[in-house]
Amino acid sequence: MMSSEFFTTWFLPGIWVTIQVTVYAAALGAAIAFGIGLARTSRLWIVRFVAGVYFEVFRGMSALVLMFWMFFALPLFGWQLVPMWAGVSALGLTYGAYGSEIVRGSLAAVAPAQREAGVALNFTRWQRLRLIELPQAWPEMVPPFNNLLIELLKGTALVSVITVADMTFAGNLLRLGTNETTPVYSLLLVLYFVLAFLITRGMRVVERKAKAGIGQTPQKTGFITRKLSARGESVQAGSQSAGGMG
Amino acid sequence: MSWDWNVVEDFMPRFWDGVLVTLQALVIGTLIAFVLGLVWALAQRSSQAWVRWPVTAVTEFIRNTPLLVQLFFLFYVVPNFGPSMSPLTTGIVGLGLHYSTYTAEVYRAGIGGVPVGQWEAATALSLSKGRTWRAVILPQAIRRVVPPLGNYVVAMLKDSPMIATIGAFDMLGEAQAFSNETFTTEALTVVGVAFIVVAYPASLLIRALERRLVR
């Protein structure tokens, strides 16, 4: 069984590293998701094209391969990244690409009359976006962002492969040291599940706030379940389109 | 940094070996995911609570934990009290099991998306249970199910390099081994490009399917 010394020197910091990687990658991913998502609704075709290429390339890429490439191949081009930042960038870049589709889809789902009303009131494009479209699109974005955030949390386990000392890395160290595998990996799985659960609860609160902001009450859902409703899945089929998550 | 085409050329034979292993994992993993997912979905629709609850709990747990750790679990823990499998077999089982929990949701949504009126009409026409499923429900559910299932196949392709971490020689495994032996990195770039080259047409294909099936 794992000694308490090991637990405090490797496992607890590992949990903290996992949380850090999740938060940093989510921040980078959110910035990219909104940047690319908005660029894909631009009026200029060249902006749409460049954003579209980014989306297709990073969505088609395996996060693990990208991470390896950034860790092993990029230094030879002259950029040596700290392992953690190689991991964070790889995760942020890929999950940002998935997120851009959520942003684009939710913006497109805002009723056209709302946009036209903005035009009629002589709002600038930026004012329309900030005051009319985004506030209405935001509550629609939260549930798919929750799913994406959990995919991201699961993706952070990959950073252990490029020597970042997250909790999976600590688990592997313990396996090499003691050969006691059952408790370690069971504990790891439970920890990830608990983190995913906390994220889902947190996002539920965000969703309630967002819906209240536009005068809607969210529908009641089960305790743990973050299951997509039948509508959610068909919307996903329609807007999130090919490539999927993960 | 110099790019050396000779290195790429040396890597190519092993690259194709890796492609074969990746494809093998993908095809068998997909089959497992599709079949097992249907089993989960039907079990979750069961009228018996003692079937419904455990299955829902297990699939939620598998879906919310990382595939990488599940692979470690299958490879290092399961042999302690169960069968010990080769890295590739473990990888295939892991991929199939993990994605079956996603496909279960797809089937569930597809079947649930068929309007209630269709069930009622089948009852009104006094169709048998088998006939209701075969002639009324499934043909309508399939249309909704195919595009998201396709998405998950592409997602599985992108997760397949994870099986290299437990020692399977898929595309990434071969690239890693080659890079370590020759102190080069071209192989990794080749594999990265290969993923985009495969995934992009695949996603175009799924989008075309979506347009045809979902109307």
C-alpha cells in the first residue's frame, strides 16, 4: 500500500498539477474557442477561411500526437517548452478547436430577428454581438462546454506521458516502485470521477445563472447525470458536426 | 532544424506497420463499441431497476474517467485477478469499452428521439413487439444514430495513439521507437500529418452522410 510519505510528496501535488493543467488549458481553450468561433462568423472570407483551416487541422489532430510533437520535435525548431506548457498548449489548442464549433453553432442558433432588430436600432456589429447575440447564445453554450471541460479533464492524464508530474504520473511512479497496482489505479479512476463530478456541479450553477440572466429557468435534471437530452444529441449531430470530441 | 527526407524514407516501412495496427485497433474497437453500446442502451431502457441502475452507474463512471488510466488499469491491474492480455488486445478492449459508453448515449438518444406517436400508432395497429422495432422504430432511429456514431469512430481514431503508452506498436508507438533509435523527430511529424490526412476526409464523409440522413 502507498506510504503516507509518498502520498504527500507525489500524489497530493499530482492532484494539484492536474487541476492546474485543467484550468490553464481551459483558459487557453476558451480564448481560442471564442476567437476562432467569432472569426468563423466574420464577413471577410479570408478570416473565415483561416479560422476554418485552424479548426479542421486541430480537430483532425490527435491531442497525444500533438503533445509528443511539441515536446520532442518543437525543440529542434528552436523552441524548448517546459513539459507542462507543452501539455497545456497541446490540450488548449485541440480543445479550443472543438469549442470554436460550440461558439459558432450557438451564435448561429440565435433567432435571426434578434440580429435584424439590432440592425434596425443602428447598433454597430460589435454592439450587436456584445449586447444581443452573445448574451442569448451563452446559456446555449454552457452544457456543451461542460461536456468539453470533462473531456479536457480526461485529456490532462496525457501530460503524464511527457513527464509532467500530475496524478497519473504519480500513480505510474508508485507502480514502478511497489508493484501494488490495484489500489493506485482504482484510486486514480475515482479521483478523476470526483473531479468530473465537481466540474459538472459547477457548470450546473453557471448554467442556472446564465439562464436566469435571460429570464429562463433550467429544466430539472438528475443528480449526477449530465446526459444529453434527445434534443441535445440531435443538436449535437446537427451543429457540432463531424469529428466529434475527444 | 533540418528536415531530412531520407529519415522519412527509412521510417516509411515501419509507418505502414503502425498504420495496420492502428486500423486493426480501430476496426475491432469500433465493432466492440457499437455492439456493447447497444447492450448498455437497451439495459438502460430495461423495466427492471436492478438492471438499469448498475448499468447507468458503470457507464457514467467509465465515461467520466480518462481512457489512459483505464488502459493502465486493464494492463497492470486486471492481470492480478483476471486474464493477462497483450498490449494491443488491451488497447482494443480499452478503446471499445470506453467508446461503448458514448455510443450507448447515441443509441439512447436515437431511440428516444422517435416520436411517441410512432409507438402509439404501432400499438393501435396491433403490431407485434418485434415488428414494432423492426418496421417502425429502428428505421427511424438509424437515421439519427449514424452521423454521431461516425463522429465517435473519428474520435476513437484520434484516441488510438494512447495504446502506444502500454507498449502497442501503432502509428505513434512505431514513431516513438524509431525516433529513439535514430535520434530524429521526422517520424513524429509524419504521424501527425497522417492523422490530419485521414481525419479530415473522414469528417467530410460524415458531414455528407448527415446531410443525406438527417432531414
